[in-house]
Amino acid sequence: MTTLSDRQAIGRDLVRREGGLKVTGTAPYADDAEVDSPVFCRLLLSPTARGRVTGIEVPEVPGLLTVLRAGSAEKLTSTGDDELAVLQDTSIAFRGQIIGAVIAETSEAAREAARLARVACTEEPQDTAFSPDRDDLYKPEKVNAGYPTDTAQGDLDAAMRTADVTVERTYTTATYHNNPMEPHSTTALWDGENLLLWESTQGVHPVRETVTEVFGLAPERVRVVSPHVGGGFGSKGAAHANVIVAAMAARALPGRPVRLALTRREMFSLVGYRTRTVMRTRLASSADGVLSGVGMDVVAPTSKVTEFAEQAGVPTRMMYAAPHRATSHRLAALDVPVPTWMRAPGECPGMFGNEVAMDELAEELGVDPIELRVRNEPAVDPASGKPYSSRGLVACLRSGAERFGWSGRRRHRVGDWLVGTGVASSVYPAFRMPHSTAHLRYADGRYVVSIGAADLGTGTWTALAQIAADGLGVPVELVEARIGDTDQPYASVAGGSSGISTWGSAIVEAARAFREKHGTEPPDGAEATGEIGSNPAQGQYAMYAFGAQFAEVHVHADTGEIRVPRLFGMFAAGRIVNPRTARSQLIGGMTMGLSMALHETSVLDPRFGHVVTQDFADYHVATCADAYRVEADWIDEHDRHVNPMGTKGIGEIGIVGTAAAIVNAAHHATGARIRDLPLTLDKLL
Ligand code: MOS
């Protein structure tokens, strides 16, 4: 007998539908686009951080077709974002900027031409040394995602003066480069009046918007195709200069498809990164652990080309109750590459400062770190005064503690290893973007749902079919999703963990319209469209996913070697569409947090403005050998306010708080309090 729940697709552990294509190497990525006789583009990058290009000489390598040069390339429309004004003049704004491109018949010829190219440029004094003590720090108008730069409620200074116990500490995070497995790549073709782009992107429609603006084209003349994406982590959330160059190269060679795949090294100056943050954190508490004040003042670098302000102070605004609160952000604008989104921008570094500070306070008070957090649970969002649509932090802390084995926690020693445990909270906003449209069609016993959504390796192909199946009330096996093409209806970017919430809402709407029009026995060719605007409940509720991260850390007593044999994350992230792909997202985020805690740091040499860590030998990313037991689970949560499915995003919350849990566990093991990431063994000796 088939029961209703047997038929329900949401919540079912289904394998990725495109998984077979991926593991057999046959899923077509942007650089694999099947085109006739492609040509190949290679970039020329500035060898200095500030100056002017005075000449580019490229020898006549056999197969060389054309050269694009800074200052003499085709004129583009300014979007107001100077990162995209590529090759428009000869000025150099950072080291590793695109100053030219060569296009040749073969990949080898393009590489050879780029290698032999002689670039002449003038050098001007450059300014690339970041310090929070610079006297030219400025207050940006707003920080990332449009949040206010500064906030203040009550009088935090007075709260700090009168509190029984205070913590005032500075925490720093390093520079992190997004390193998706698939480098950014484009295959571009000018076909008569039309531009066709196969692109590795988190959003085909947003790329089309940028490209049409830059080239002054009508939207119907540009098509962007991106069925499979080998990771993005925010670096593929918006088109960078390389996409514009690929299109320019294609325009220079009409009818010839141009391939431009970035090298790993080029990714370290061209596609964004997470900036360093310096976070001064303040906590004011009563002797029994009730906070009267919380504060965070953030200083970070940005680029002079395009401003990006990592909003690390934002989670402090809403995380814990306290009447007196203040947050601020200041920037130093430098001659450095343009920063951008990286998995949980703001929350990820911000919750490192926040959650290590909470651990320091708990220690100072002699209160269990979980109890301290529970005592400061707010009844409503302290920042907005709105009720939470659902807030599962305490449930995650309590059930996570049980599962992890938190109680009876004690620092001990096993052989030569010092053993400790640590905890930290996670949070990420439950965003839903204001626009998306889905289309449904029925024919030959099958339903096809089309929406220009993105699958970054996260399971979108499968999850959207699950949502459509439940919306239609049909078995998921009968539903096929088609995504990743601007020929499909408009989809918002896969960013801010908003993808499934936004696209799924449009699909539910399309399914509702379909059933209303065609009933349960639709005729062949039956169709319906669903379009969503912004969520009306957004104004009434504060909407967030929460989590609790637990870490066990072992530190070698003699060498300081650090191991993390156990990470456990408990999340409250709304309804889970597909446990298999959700778990993979959460433990992926946690592993990236482990990587942030122990390994990742990009080094810029301020003498030359050069990012010197440009490969995986220098920029260390956690490997399988670093990740022992990384486990994630979630509590049942069905939030009716966030969207019709009751889901919250899960792409980013997994990285939030992980580094703090590990640093707190290392402190528990050793007594050493590390406030500057990464946590390397020299800091523990
Ligand atoms: Mo995510 S960093 O919002 O693409």
C-alpha cells in the first residue's frame, strides 16, 4: 500500500541525478562546451601593483590570431563597477590585473604567445600594506548585502564600565581565496548578432544582465548556458573581468568559439577572495553570565577598484540578548585585487570573533559555554525587535551536546596528546530573493520543470525535481528539472544560501497554477508558469538558520601538532529537501571551516603588492587526511514563514562557527588562547 508519506519527495534521500555523468567525466562543464573549431584565449596580467602599461609586444607565434591590449580594446559601457571596465585604459590598479589577452588556434600556441609576450609598464608607488592602525581608514556607506555600516543601541561604553565581568579582545582572520575545483571558464561565441556564453557561474541570468549592460546589448541577444558548475563559493556569484574578456575575444573573431579557462594561479588575483578582518569584540556581563552589552568593531582592507566590505560585525547585532550594543565597520582601500563573496561573507569571520569571545567569557565566569549561550537567548531579534520565524539555537546546542558527548567534558591527556573539546554557535540568514519564475510542462507521462537555476555540485538538479513532485502531487520519478540556461525562466543567483528557497517557491507556485488549470490528469502539452515576488513575511519576522558546532582537538604535547579527530554540527535549517545532498553541503561547509581554522591563509607581499600564495603547495586547503570524523545532523524544523516548502538555506551555515569551535577546543586542550587564524602549531608552543 502506498501512503501519502511514501509518495512525498521532500525529505527523501535521493542520489544526485547527474551523479553518473559526473563520476564518469561526461558532465559537460563550460570549458567542455561542444563547439566547432574553438580558438583559445590566454590572459596577460600586470606585473606591478600600480602604474601604466606602455607597450605589449607579442611575437608571431604560429597560430596566433589576435591580441587584445589595455587602452586599445573595444569600448565598453561603464556599469559603475570598475572591475568590469577591463582593458579600457592603460592604468594598472593591482598586481595580476588583466592588461591584455592573446587568442590563438590552439591552447599551446596561446600559452606560448602569452609566455613570450613582452609587457612594458611604468611603476608608481603602490600601497598594499594593510593595518588596522592606518590613519586613512574610512567608513563605507554600507557593507556587503546592503547592511548598515554601524549600529548602536543603548550605551555600550557605560555597560562595559559598570559590568561585573568584561571581555575586550581583538580577533583576526586571514585572507582566504575561493578555490572551487573547477577554475572559472568561459566558452564564448559571437554568432551573427548574438552572443552565446557557456559559463561556469552561480547564476546565468545575473551574468546575462552584466554582459548585456557592458556590451550594450538587448537581453534576447545574449544566451548564457551553465548546466554543471564545479563549485563557486561566491567567486562565481557575479561575472568577473575574465568573462568580459572572453566575450571581447569572441567579438574580435566572429563565428569562432573562444575558450578562456583561468589557471589556478590566475584565480588568486581575478575572481575575488575574502579579506582579512580585524575584529575588536566587547562583552559586558553580570557575574552570573547575563550579557548587558555586546559589540564588534571591524577593520578590513578593500580594493581601490571596487569596494567590498566584509560585514563581519553583522551577526553580533542579532545573536544574543543584551540591551547595549554597538557594531562598526571601517575599511582601508588598497592597490590590491578586488575582494568578493566567499562562503558566508560576514557571518563566517564575524562568528569566529563572536564565538571565541563567548568562550573567553564563559571561562572568566566559570560557566559552561553552552549554558552561557542559553542564558543569553533573546526572545525577539535584538537588532530589529521582530520575532524570529523560528530560532533553533538552544535546541541545537542541547541536542548537539548530547550527541557529541559534551557533559563531563574535561581536559585530559592520551599518551603524548593533549585532548580538549570546544563549542560555538552558527547562524546564517534565511534569504529568499525577490524574483524567480518557473515553468512546468506535461507530455508523455512526464513533467518537466524549467528554471534557470544553478547546481554548483550541491544537488539542485535533484532537489528541484523533489519540490516540483510534491507541488504537483506526483511521484518524483515522473519529474525532470531543467536548469542552467537563460532560455529558461528567470532565476536568481545561487548566493546567500537562497537558491532552493527562492527557486523552490517559484516551482511551488507553478505547480499550484498547473493543478488549478489542468487538474490531476493533465492533457499532453499542459503548461503553467509560476512567478514569485519577495516574501511578504520578510517584514514581519527575523529569519535565520542556526547551528551548534562541536570539536574535539588533540595537540601533541611536544611538537604542537594539531589534529581534529571529531567535528559534529547540529543544525536547525528548516525542512531538509534531500538528506543526502544536505549532509554533503553541511559537512562540506564544516570541512571548509576546519581548513580555515588550521590551514588557509593567503599572503600578500606588501613590497610588491603580490599575492605570493598562488597554488595548492603554498595555499593549503584541508585534505581528506585532515578531516577525520566530520558529521552533521539537524533537528526537525518546519518554518511556515520562510517559504512554502519550509526550508532554510544550508550552503553557508556549515562553515560558520567551525573555526571558533576548533580554536575553543585547542584552548581547552592546551590553555593557549589563539585569537589570530590560522591556528598553526607554532602558536601553541
Ligand atoms: Mo555565497 S558566498 O553567497 O555565493
